[in-house]
Amino acid sequence: MTKLLRLAGLAVVLVVSLLFAVFVGDQGPWYFAWVIGTVMIILISGAGAIMLDAQSNLSSDEEI
Amino acid sequence: MEFIDPNVVDLSRFQFALTALYHFMFVPLTLGLTFMLAAMETVYVVTGRQIYKDMAQFWGKLFGINFAIGVATGITMEFEFGTNWSMYSHFFGDMFGTPLAIEGLMAFFMESTFVGLMFFGWDRLSKQAHLAITYLVALGSNLSALWILIANAGMNMPEGAHFDPETMRMQFESFVNLVFNPDAQAKFVHTSVAGYVSAAMFVMGISAFYLLRGQHRQFAARSFRMAALFGIISTVAVITLGDVLGRLDYEKQPTKIAAIEGLWHTSKPPFEPWILAALPDDAKQENHFEVGVPLVLTPLITHTFDQPITGMHELEDAAGPRIRSGIEAVSALRRYGVTHSDVDLALFTQHEQDMGYGLLAARHAPNQDVTNIPENQIDAVVKATQPDILPNVFVTFWSFRFMVFLSLWFFALFAISAYVSLKRRLEHNKLLLKLCMWSIPLPILATEFGWITAEAGRQPWTVFGWLPTFLSASSHGVSYMVFSLIGFVLLYSVFIAAELYLMFKFARLGPEHDSMEPHAQHDAPKPSAFDMHPTAS
Ligand code: HEM
């Protein structure tokens, strides 16, 4: 049941995102770019940190 | 219109500029830090590593100081429209009031409510729920900026309104046009990402400070890496949107773009140089010296190789007929107010688009009333009004250049920092770390220059092409203005001093919880109002 609800929730998010993309992407391209761009900036900076975790042995005194 | 003392207008402008510039010392960090906190917390939720929670909490504490002190400075500005700019509020209140009210109701409440949950909810909410709250705070703070920038764009490029001769004010026409005004979009994204740049420099600079001291190394390295990547993409975005704004100014605010570029005569494509430095002389209407890069200006502004950019002298010449037509419009409107005759209304409608230029001419008319101008004086009034259509070129030209030069510095610094961080050579590059530290205030400075470019460049108008600034103020006495100005300076200086004191204090102390370096924990400061989550983790 929880799985089904989660799936339904994700489906709603998908539909809302699509509607948002169609409407705002058309009417307000820069607003749309802001949403996509902000998500991208967050993901890339987060990925950078995770990469550092992978690069380093957390407890050592090696160069950072 | 009522006669307004020019000294009161100048003082009102000075007061507004001062309060806006003070306010915007706080805003960029709020806009950007919230999304940086969201990024850190996202990594915490995804990886489950404690250090990212430590990061979100520590930078969250510095955000809290900025938010608590900065929020008050914005509220006074909203009242200033009513107290010092009552003529403007009457004329443009319909258009301006709507986004301002939405900002207050939706974004501001949303932001304030969720800020509380964000600070005090660490132990009370699940990881995911807390993360959602942090995103809502970020969204809320940026949405509140959105509505203010929609209002500001309405002043720069009025869309979604028309002038109503019955009520003598701009009436709302289309909410969609107001919100999706291209200038609003570009301004919002430019300003929001300027906040990202400011926050990234702030986090990177303070992290550099810890690395230089060899403290909280793992904490600082991760914060630095995230900030450098956050910053480099944001800087590219701010430059891209800066270009869009320049192009919009070229299309809709020709006097602003000509002043920004110090262009007294229409450009000759494609060879016109982009002036790097010059000494514009507003009185003589010329530049004293110029150093430029050939071939750059035309493609930079027009995105073509053959379109000219109209110079300020040519814009003054083109304004002559509009001023004359505007005088007709204002005179017909005056008569219509008394007679309500269709003839006067038809005449007004014919000249309506130039009404603002007629109002601009009022400064040179007896008793600031164009209907008092004798027929044989009209030419002289038109001639005297022509130079008034230009903003202060020196201020607009240089504030724009400082903003642009600084953005190039940010680009270089973030790019090198990201590279060195990815190579894991940060501690070998002490000079780079010092440069990062010293650059902390620069994006805030660039933001201030941005606002000066936008607002000084819009002059002589509050509503571009429709309402001159000198007719927008309230009819106060000079002493009232001086008194309130002194009050603001004192109060806001105390805010800034408090902000700087607390920021320095807590940044120096470093993270209270550093799971990677428990032995390096600072001596816990005495509990204070800003200790938002003393027992978390
Ligand atoms: C090459 C880089 C840049 C260009 C070409 C650029 C261009 C512009 C232009 C043309 C305006 C005036 C908009 C108007 O007509 O009202 C403006 C305003 C502004 N700029 Fe920039 N800018 C640049 C970089 C930056 C940076 C690095 C910051 C801050 C970190 C910044 C912050 C602002 C702000 C806060 C405003 C006022 C709000 C607005 O009108 O959007 N800009 N910029």
C-alpha cells in the first residue's frame, strides 16, 4: 500500500512538473531556467562534496 | 499636481538609496545561503554522513544571524513608499501594491514560518521532513525577492498597465503580463543568482580561513569544495543574465544603456569599441578620455554586427517632439478634468504615450504646471527639458563597470578554487586561500553597484517614460526628511555593526559540532539568542 501511495505521489509530482515545464517554459523561460539551474547547481556542488569523500580517507591528515 | 520642494525630492531619493543599499547588504546572503544549506543537507540525507549535518547547522547559524538582523531593514522600505513617495504610490500603487502585498502575504510568511521549523526542528522532525523545510525556506526567501523584483521591473518596463484619465493613475490590466514581464524574469534570476555568488564566496572565504589556520580541515575542505562549485556555476549564470538585462535595456530603456556605455553619439557598427574606462562629464556631455576594446560593443549589446545603438545626443534630439506632444497631453488632461469633454479626451488619447515627457517638462514651467507655459516659451521649455531625459552618466557608467569587473574576478577565483580543490591542493595554495578570504565582501559590493546601475540608470523616472522622479515624492518639510534620515543612518549602522560583530565572533569560533575533529572543538560560547540548536546532532 505504501509503495502504491509513493508511486501515486511521484506520478502527481511528474504531472505537475510537466505542466510547470510546459506553461512556465513557454511563458517565462528565465523562471524555468532558474528552477532547472538551481537544481543543477545544488546537485553539482553536492556531487563535488561526495567526490571528496570518495577521494579521501576521512580520518587521515593527508592534503585537502 | 502639488508643488514638491526639490530639496525634499533629493532627500527622499537619498534616504531611499541609503535604506535600499543597507537592506541589500543582508539580502544576497539570505537568498544564496538558504540554497547552500539545502545542498549540504541534501548530501547529509543522501549519504547519512554526520559532517554534512554539522555543516548545515554551522552555516545555518551564520544564516540565522544575517536573517534576524536583515529582515527588519526591509520592512521600513515598504513603508517608505507611502511616507516619502506618496505621489508615486498614488500614480502606480495599483501596479506596485499587488506584488508587494503578495510578497508580504505569501513569501514572507512562508519564509518566516519555515525558518523557525528549520532552526528548532532538527531533533523534532525526520531527516526528510527537515530537508523539505530547508528547501521551503530557500524557496520562500527567493520568492519574496521575486515579487519585489516584479514590482521593480514594472517601474523599469511597465507591462500589464494602462493610464486611466478618470482616476489619473495607472490601472491594472493583466496580472500575467505583470508577472511574466521579461524584465522581471531577467531581474529575478540575475539578483537571485547574485545572492548565490555572495553566499558561495562567504562560505568559501570562511572555509579558507579555517584551512589557513589548520582548523576543522575536513569540515572546511567540504564546505570549500561545495562553495567553489556552487560559485562558479552561479557566476556564469549571473553573467548570462547580465547580458540579457543589457539587451532588454537596449530595447526598452535606450537612455539607460547609452549611459551605461558612455555613448554620447550613436554607435557605428561593427567597429564601435566597448569602453573599458572613461571620465564621463555630465555637464559638458562628453567623455574626457576613453580606453576601449574595438569591435566589442555592437555584438555585446545588440547580439548582431550591424545594429546601431542610439547615442545620448540623438536621444535628446528625438525627445524634443515627445516633450512637445507630452505638453499637449498634460494640458488636454487638465482640461478634461474640468470639462469632461470628448474633444479633450480625444486630444489626450492622441498624445497619451508622451504624457510622461509633458510631466518632465513641468520642472521648467511656471509653478511646475505646463498649462502655465506661454505659447512663445514652449520652444525654450522643450529645449531646457531635453537634457533632463538622461540619467547621471558618470554614476551609471562606473557602477556598471565595477559590477562587471568584479564578476570577472569572481569567475577567475571560483574557477581556480574549484580546480585546486578538485586536485586537493588547497593547503599548498596559501595565497589563493587568502584571496578567497579577502573577497568575501566583494559580491555584496557588486550587488550594490548593480542596484545603483539599475536605479540611477532609470532616472529621471520612477516609472520609466510615465512618471518623473521629481513629481513622485511626498510634500514633507526638509526638517522632517533630515530628521528621519539621521534616524535611519543611526539605526541601520547599529544593525550593520551588530551583524559584523556576531558574524566575526561566530565565524572565528568555528563549528560547535565537528564530527571529524572532535579535539578541535572551540570553547563553547556562552548560550545566546543566536544559539539556534545548542544540543543538536
Ligand atoms: C558581466 C557581468 C554582469 C553584467 C553584464 C550585468 C548587467 C547588469 C545590468 C545591465 C543591470 C541593470 C538592469 C536594469 O536595467 O535594471 C544589472 C543590475 C544588477 N546586477 Fe548585474 N551584471 C553583471 C554582474 C553582476 C554581479 C557579479 C552581481 C552580483 C554578484 C550583479 C548584481 C546585480 C544586481 C543586484 C542588480 C540590480 C537588480 C537588477 O536590475 O537586476 N551583477 N546588472
